[in-house]
Amino acid sequence: MAAVKVSTRGDYASRALLSLALHDGDADKPTAVRDIAERTGLPQPYLEQILLTLKGAGLVRSKRGVGGGYVLTRDPCAISLAEIVSAVDGPIQAGDFGEPHTDGSCHHEGQCVLLAIWALAGDQMRELLGSFSLADLATATRGDGAWPGGGSF
């Protein structure tokens, strides 16, 4: 059975912004890409590309030069996981299958009912990822709150 996947870019973007949220003691003090890469174990060149995309999406801002780096543009409670993934991967969906016919004129056997299910799966994934903010993830990471799904590590 094939899984609905978040891309590596979506995972890395989420990890990078979570790192910024975890270390946001001084919102005016940017975090260097090198520091984010070291804390998260992400490859720095790829991380730089992802952060530029996140900057273009308005989720981070950068400062150049000595003492430069990245900061979140909004409070971590105002940035959802869905927003991060969508910024680097595009719309969250279960597949790129098109829209089901709603007038009952399906061209191929079973196609329309499956298209409706794929659309529903994408809706549920967007809703689930939208329900977690960076602040929620930071709280769980620090061990100060509930772990997503009720488990713990």
C-alpha cells in the first residue's frame, strides 16, 4: 500500500523552523544557517535553499553579514505545519488525480469514487497538519506538553 508522504523538503523545512522556534529567546537575534544545520543534522547547502524558499513564503526573514542568519516572521503559535509544508512542496494533497465528476458522468469505471476519496484524504492531511503550530511542536519537543498522537519518547 502506497503512503501519502511529506517530501524531504517538507520535513527539512519543518525541522529548520522548529529549531528556530526552540531557540527564539531573542527574536531580533538571527540564527546562522550553520547553527541550524548543526542542531538539526541537516545538510547546510540544501538547508540554505529551503530557507530561501521559506523566506519567499514570508515565514522567515534574513539578515546578512556578521551576526546574520534567520528569524521567524511571526510567533511560533501562528505558523502551522501545513503552512510550512505547503510553502516548500505546494498544495497538500493525496495525489494529482484531478477532480471527480459531480454529475454522475464518470468516464472510467470506479474513477470518480476514487477521486473523491483521494480528495478527502488530502483534506484530512491538510486539516491534521494545520492543527499543529510550531509552538505546539516546540512544547512537545521540550517535554512540556502532550506528544502528538498521545505517545512519548
